[in-house]
Amino acid sequence: MSYYHVISKKISLRKYFVLVGVAAVIMLLAGCQASTPVPAPAVQPPAAASPAPPTTAPAATATSAPTAVPPGGTLTIAVTFDPDTLDAPNITSPGPEQMAMVIYDRLTELGADLTARPGLAESWTASSNGSVWTFRLRRGVQFHDGQLVDADAVKFNIDRIIDDIKPVKRKAFFAKIKSARVVDSNTLEITTDGAFGSLPYLLATAAASIISPKAIRELGDGLARKPVGTGPFVFQEWVSGERVVLKRNDRYWGGAPKLDGIIYRNVPEASTRVALLETGQADIAQHLPPSEMKRLAANPQIQIVKVPSLEMRDIRFNMLDKRFSDLRVRQAMNRAINVPEIVDKILAGAGTYTGAPVPPSIFGAIKSDKNRYDPALAKKLLADAGYPNGFKATLWGAKGTTAGLNEMLEAVQAQWLAVGIDVTLDLREVAAFQALATKGPEEAESTGKQLLSLGLSARYPDPDSHLYAQYHSSQFSPKGNNRGFYKNARVDDLLDQGGRETDPAKRAAIYREVQEILIDEVPGVFLYTSELVFGYRSNVKNAILLPTQHLLLAGASK
Amino acid sequence: MLSFVLRRLAWSVPTALLVVAAVFSILHLTPGDPARLVAGEDADLRTVEAIRRDLGLDRPLPEQLANYLSNLARLDLGRSIHSKTPVRDELATRLPATVQLAIASMLIAAAIGLPLGIGMAVKHGTLWDFFGSILATILVSAPSFWIGMLLILIFAVMLGWFPAAGSGGLQNLILPAVTLAGYSLALVARMTRSECLEVLEQDYVRTARGKGLGEYRILIRHVLTNAMLPILTVMGLQFGAALGGAVVVESVFGWPGVGRLLVEAIFRRDFPIVQGGLLIVALGFLSVNLVVDISYAYFDPRIRYNK
């Protein structure tokens, strides 16, 4: 103790500040290094909106664009996730998909009305048996690397997405495509496994994007971070974890877009996306939280854009469970839930209730109020089925993947309890839930699969895509997405017919019947179609939000 | 000293191996199949199987671990399951942001926490001390996402002084650094206060006062020097933690750091990224500890790491 005061003649605090100083220098160096490649948004948002912060490196864009025409500005979009890859057929989530949609083109494109329209293919015809499709390609279109888009290039892409040896992640989408054949330099023939009416819709998905064969060959796995397409915007830069920057394709075959470029900024936190939108640092913010909606709606500088998605939220019954094999129990569980009220109160209206299994924006979707809220009837049905005092069950779900989801399930739980059905919510992290939910029929009982909270999306806006994988008896999980093991011979038959049929009117009739059967048999509680809620600055024009979560931006301006 | 450093460095090898093995087993025990996640929710079984083979996930676990370790010996951390980019590159692009944020927040924590703690100790029992303690308690208990959102609301939305999110220049660094500093700052302040209080009661401080030394010199020469060791330990731990990535702060501010990379990789079951990332984080922690140990000797000459 006593020799403490002998030590340290030098001032230790000074040493401390020396350390601090050294650290500060290191940090500044790191800061400089990190800030050099920042391409500043070319145009600042209107000053009236808020005193926007000064841009960090205004010079960065000067090197790239020979901007002659009056600039249309750079559109900044606050997105929820950093992409994992931009190699189109290997993308499995809507975030990077929407980037792929503007970097690449496809043979066909979805218009704002969700019908398939000409893209890189000017026109197409199907053979009378519906299994040989001939596509006439647009002439003179060039990839961003200068290569020409011809039938060989397209065939190269089709061969890649149906390849068995090195499967792309979206290979399952294209299971019905058998082969592609070059007829002449701008005519391509695609053969499908039997008649396949929704091929033009399938080819309009992001996974079917046409990529420069040269880039595929030369970049290999590097393509994931350096996409080369033909689309209205050219890939420029991807700063991992932060942003993806695209610039205008002046040679775009559909006419050069108005915008100078697009910046996708990765902002996982919803409230921060709102803050960026409010300050004008973002022009479009994806997926606004329901809690902020009222406040934002009152802001004249912000427009809220709502579109029903392709995601159908439902609660699926395990049909192999004795209780749920009884139609009356399933009906009772439907009748016990007041869906419109839940959508209104808990989701701030961000959902569309149709009482039917197909999202309303998909062609052929119907509405029904056959299973509307009626708790008294629910109790009676339960008593008839032999459960006057209800029963206990477990519901599996994924935890909080979208805002308000957990609360929604709690409300459903409460309304079931009101008629005597005591349901335990077992909510897990997404991947853990997936592992459970995709269990097959043999394991279903031992693992305790009873009720599943699902939000499955159609691959493309077509009833075949939505219904086949979920309700055809050949698609029991883990093979397909029929996770409740629903089986109905008539439904199987109709779904097979619908998949083959090429006449839209006949297809609509077939899928109407399928939906009516499903509404009668209620293999699930068809809750609602989630609504996409995006916020736009009020000066953003013609940025069209599709139910696929993609934005059509070729004609957008601000 | 050198032998001490070398010994410590040698010890970090088994520690790192232990981390690798632990992370490996936890990842493989966690439910959730990477192949299925890669394939997407509506993939059929054949695609899932093909992807599983492609990723080498169909091999027995010991073989997978052995493969990983032999690659690791060649400094190859593997490739991301999803983006196919080398894990090394992924980490290299994210690390600078994390290091920058960690250093900045530690600077703020030290620059404010130390004087605050000293002040509270000197003004012990007064209103200053009381309000200082309350502030420290609030900062320790307030969740960082709340502080972050509050700062965004005030300084980005209302005042417009700083950008709400993103990285780049110093402008972008301030709000996240302050947010991240909050907790460490409070810890440092509280630790400084209690340590200084203890030292202030020592005989040698009374002696120093007795011989007429000014209060300021006493504080710096005698009190702070002797109080420094525990404070350094706390700062070292906090810095190590910050190097591991401040997930919450990174999410709130859209900061492209390692923490979020790891969390996103965990959700996607991108095993190579999680493994490589945690290994780097563990190594960072080990080196910070080493530096702290060495600086003990610097601050306290009695500590000598001979032999």
C-alpha cells in the first residue's frame, strides 16, 4: 500500500490521451477510406422538405454519365434487406428480385394490369396442343456489355435454368420446361412437358431474366455481384450491406428511362425507413409499419401507396389430425374469427379480406362470405362435432416476419378461445419454423403438426401457380407446399386440367370451381391477402408498384 | 514482455479452434435446413437435395468439420452459400465500418465518461453526483434502439443536422457512434466514480493533500492513475463487444457492419459466413484483451510480465 505514491512520475492521463489520439487518427483514416467511393445522390431532395445533410462526395458520379438531357434525378429507395445475389435465377427473395427486374428483361413482362406482355419477345404463339411455344425475339437489343440478344443467347439462359447438374435455386419454377430450340437467329421454340397454359407468366418472373451469356461464362459465381442484362438500368455498384447503385441505360430498347439512376439503400429498421422518407433522403420507402400510417398520411409531402400482394395469409389444418378431418370443426374455426375486424384494428387496414384462397389481384380470383364471422354458429358446429367444450391445439408459426403478424395471431387465438378452442401459439424463428412446417405426413403426427400459420405467395400471378403446389394431393410436403395434406380427387383433376388449358376463359372457369370447393371444404382459414404499403415522396411519378413487390421504374421520374 | 505476448498469442490458437468447433456444432444443431432456405419456400424436394449435395451438406458432420478446418489452415474461410462470394471478401468489406464505429463510440465513451465519473467522485454526495448517477442509470438501462430512434427523430427528422441512416463520412458516423457509446459511457462513468472514490480515501491522497499538492494534480497523478486498471478492463470488454458488431445500432442506422452481416447470415443459415464472422469476432476480442493486458503494465509499472 504505502509505496503507491512512489510510482508513476509521468502523468498517466497524458499517456491516456496519447492513446486516444492515436486511435482518433486511425479512425479518421478508416473514415476517409470508407467515404471515398460514395456516389452522392446526384440531386438533393427539395430543400423545403428539410435541411438535408450535405452530400459527402459530390464528384463521384461525374466520371460515369455523359448526361446531356435534363437530368431526371436519382431515385433513392429504402429497402429492407441487403441482396444476397443479383444472379436472377438464384434469387429467392423479393428484395433482390426487384433489382433484377430493372437490370434484366425477360421474354415476357408483367404489365401494371398483371397480364403477360411482350418483352424481349415481340410475340409468341402456342401450338394447338399447348406444349410447343414459339417466341419471336425483338431485333437489335443489346446486353449492357454490348452483346446481341439472339435466340442462342436466350436458349443459353433457358438451358441454364433447367439444368440438372448445376441447378439454379429457382429450378423448381421451371420443372415443366423440357427444352429450348433455336429456330433461327430471332426465333426460339420452347417445349413444355404437356400443355402449359401459364408459360408466358412463368417467363415473366425475375428468375426467368435473360442474362448476358458472355457474363455467365466469364464471371461464373462472380455474376452474383456483377449482373449484366438488357434492362432499363445498368448495374453500377454494390456496397455490401449498404446500397446497390444503378444508372440509366441510354440505349434501352424501350426508350431511355427518365431517371438518371436508382439507389437502393439497405435500411432494415422500419422506423428508420420512415425517417429517411420524411427527411427526403429516400424517395420511396418499402414496407411502412402500420403504426406510422396515420401520421404519414397527414404529411402532404408523402403519398402512401397500397397494393394487395400475392401473399395469402391462412391457417392450415393438418387434415390427418382426427379433429381437423371433421368438416364441422374446420367450419367452426373459420366462423369463430372476425377477419375484417382484425385487419382493420391490428393491421391498420393493410390487408384484403376476400374469404377465398386466391389473392384478389390474380386473374380468376373470387370472393365469398360463406365462412364469415358467426361465433354462435361456431359453437353449435363444435357441439355437433362432439366438442361442446372445445379442445386444445397448437399452432406453429414464424415469429414476426412482418409487422403486426404476432399480434394478428394473438387476436385469432383470443377469438378461438371465445368459442372454447384453446390454442397455444408456438412461434419460432423463420428457418426453424420452416423445418417443422415442411414435415411430411409420416412425421406429422409424431412432431405434433396441427395448425400452421402460413403466408405463401404465388410464384407468379396465376391461379395455377398459387393453387397447385398448395392443394394438389401430389404436393404433400416436404415435396410440395400442401402442408396440411389436403386431398380431394375433384380438385386434383381440375388443377391438372387448369394447368394444361391455354384458353384464359376456360382456365378462369376451372379455377373458379376449385376455389368454390376449397371455400366449402375449408382446408384452412383463409385470412387475408397482405397489402404492400410503400411510402413515396409526393414528387415521385409513375413508379408503379406491382403485387409482386416489384416497382416498374422505366417510366418513373421525380 | 515479448515472451508474454508470444505465449498469449499461442494460447489464442486453441481458443479460436474451440470457437470454431462450438459454432460449428451449434449451427448444425439448430433447426432449419440451409439447403431448403437456399432453395426457397416452394422448392420441390429434388431441387433441395441437389442443392444440399452442391453445398456439401450431405456429408457426415465430422467430414464437414475436417474440411472446414483444413481450408481454414490455408486461410480459406469458404464461400457464402447464397452469394457465392468468398467469406473473406464479405468480411473485409464489412469490417472497416464496424471498426470505425467501435473506435468512435469508445472515444466518445472515454471522452465523456471519464470526466463525468471523476466529477461525480469529486462532487460526491452533491446534486451533481445525484444527477450524474441518474443520467448514468438511464443510459445503462435505456435500450439502444430507443436511444437511436430518439436521436434520429430529433437530429435527423426535426433538426436535419445529420443523415438518418447510412455510412460514409463523419456526418453519418456521429449518431450511431453516440448511440453505441451511451451504454459504455455510463459504465465507464460509474466505474470511474466508484474507483476514484475508493482511491480518494487512501492515505497517500491525504498525504498529497497534506504536502499542499493542488487538487487537480492529485486527481490526475494519484487518483486517476490508480483507478485506471478496472476502468481499462471495462473499456476493453466494451470495445471487444463493439467489435463483434452492434447489431441493434447497425440495424437502426442502416450501418453496414459485421453484426448485421452475421445476423442476416444466421437467418439465412449461411453457415460459412456465420462461422468465419464469429471466428474473426473472437480473434478481435482476444486481441483487445491482449492489448488491455499489455496496457496494464503501461499504467501500473508494478505489473511486469516477465516469464
